[in-house]
Amino acid sequence: MEKTELKKLLCDAVDSVRCEVGAFAEDIAAHPELGFFERRTSRKLSEALSGLGLDVKEGLALTGLRADLDGGAPGPCVALIGELDGIVCRQHPQADPEDGASHSCGHNLQISAVYAAAAALVKSGLMKELAGSVSLIGVPAEEFIEVGRRTEMRERGEIVYYGGKQELVRLGVFDDVDMAMMVHAGDNQPKPSFVIPEGGNGFRIFMLRYEGRQAHAAAAPHLGVNALYAAVAGINAVNALRETFRDEDHIRVHYIITKGGDSVNSVPDDVRLEGYVRAGNADKIDETFDKVIRAFRAGGEALGAKCHVRSIAGYMPLDTSKELNGIFAENADSLVGADNVTRGAYFSASTDLGDLAHLLPAIQPMAGGTVGALHSKDFKAVDFDAAVLLPAKAMLMTAADLLFDGAKLAKKVSGNFKPVYTKEEYLAVLNRKFFSE
């Protein structure tokens, strides 16, 4: 079979499963769950893949799963990834009324595209034309949220790292994967289109506790040490750093006060903050992190409060495979036209695909068919084909390029890739970023 015909048949197979994939996507959107607790979502995806006759490994990093399809000959493994979790957005029309979980992140679209790709491969029987395998991986907890809850989970030994792909790497789920791709929902891209980022920000987390001394706020404030004022002084010190951040480093520092005190009538003695330091490369993240922590500590020094710091490993910057991006882009061109494919974009947010991309060739294009900003109440899919089916087709066409003709192209991509870390080195780097003082 010619590769062109193979790709056409794969795309036709995606179209043939439109109805069941559409129902699946709607069901997932209506039942969002937060990271490491996506039990229903994981079960629905497992049932869908099992219904195709696939052997599904469940319970990976608590709620993750994996299924594999083997080709007609041995060869490399290409992973198609979908994320299971939602984000807290209480104003979203489909938000869970209890915890605010919603799919304003678009992850329901991702995993639906993976399901569509799996269904197309199984029902078409075309894996026999390829060398190697395609792995379908449902990943928990991409959204780096509920840091306090995950800290408690870490302390109980339920997780080691706070991101799903980090945990799956630790557990060996990616040990035999040679390259990976996933397609994220785009921001305000209503028409069929793709944006293909080359790079993106990574980040590191800090949690701060200012310890002051309580006193009566009206009768004896001179006897207290105001932890809230210490936090405000620290915030102002951080803001004084911002003009030193270079545009090309893509530095972002943002935080929230999670506790401002216990009573207005008392000088606050326990004030807490949680924040991110982001940048486009790992060295800049750590360099900026140190500056920011010094500034926050200075706020404590100024007011006589103690500043306790907890550092938590976040995500690595995104540095995608240019070769994989190029292959994907050519297929995207054929699906939506070159004018609707944006190459070389920068992803200002962060993703744990960045961690994966430090170990193996990986990409994260973004698809159209949506309106509203990601993580906002206005985000929704307006073109199901563009948001789900076209990503499935583009991933399958790219996999076909990689694994056709004895997987020559996949072997070339793997051979040209130079990982930043071995798995052991990567985990050691993460471990060094955890500390409490």
C-alpha cells in the first residue's frame, strides 16, 4: 500500500467514528475531575479503549492508563497522549458545583482525539502496514493546582511528583516510548487551524509562611509582629525586581495569598503565599527563583517576621522536536491549508510535556475549533471536527509517516535526538528542587 493511500484510509476511519467520539467528548466535558482524582474520566476512557479490544493498563500514577497497538513488524514506539484532568473555573457553565472543576482547559478534547485515533487504527486494521507500535496514554494531573493537597499526598507516599507525566516517567511508563505527541486545544481559534509551538515556559513553585507575633490590633499593635505587612513588603520587593527581567527570557512571577491572618482584630501572625516562577530555560527559572526568594525573605527581615520557604519542582521548559514538528506541520498543511498553520510559536504557559521533551522527541501542537481563552468561563468548542477529529487525523498521519517503510523516519528522528537528561539525571534534577526551610 502506498503511504498516501494509507493516510487517506486512516482519515476516513476517523470520520467513520465521529458519532461515538462526539458522545464520548460530551460526556467527559460534562463530568470534569481534578488531577490524580480523574476516576470517572479514566474509567470511561478505559472502557472505550477496552471496547475496541485493547488491553488497557490502568492505575498508572493513580488514574493514568495505557494501551498499545502493535504494527506488522517490530520497530519504535510512538505515543499519542491525552490529558485527563480539568482545571478549577467555577464560573464555567459545565463546572462541577462542588470543587469548581471544568474542562475550560480543553483536555476533554485531547483525550477524545486519542480515542478517535485508537478507534480509527483498530477499525481500519491498518496497523499491519506499519513497523513498530502506537501507544495510547491517558495522563493524569497536567494542571499544576491544589498544591497543598498534592503536598499532603506526597507526604503520605501516594505520589512523588506533582505532575502526571513526571509520575509516569518515574514509574517507567515512558521507558519504551521513542517519541510522543499530543494536540492541545487552542486559544480563540474558532476555524480549523493548528499552531505549532517550538518552545514554552517552565516553572518552579514556592510556598511561603510568614511567622509573626499576634497582638491586639487596636490596643497593642506595638507588641505584635505583623506577618501580613511582612508579606506585603516582600511582594513589593519582588515587584522591584521586574524591570530586571529580560523579554527574551519570558520570565513571569505570580502568586496568591492563601492565608492573610485569622482575625481583623489581631495582628496577623500566620500569613501564607503560593506562587510560580516561570521562564523559558531551566537556568533562568532557578536564577530568578533565588532572586524572588531573597526578596520575599527581605520582607520578613524588614518587619521582624520569619519567612519559611518550601520549594517544589514544577515543569521543565518546553523544547519540542523540530523534526517532529516539521512532519506534523506538513500533515496539518494538507488538512487545513498552510495559511492556517502557524509554525514556530511560543507557548507562554507551561506543560509537563516539557519534561518529556527533555527525554525524548515530543511535540504539542494546538488545534482550532474553540472560542474563549483557556481556563476561562468563556472557553468552549464550537467546531467538533476541528477540535477533535482533525487533531486525530494529524496525529495518525504523522504516525504513519514515522512508522511506514520499516519506520525509517522514526529511526532517523530518534537517531538525531540528543536528550537533555537520562531518566536518572532528570529525576535527580527534580529531587534537588524540593526543599523546606
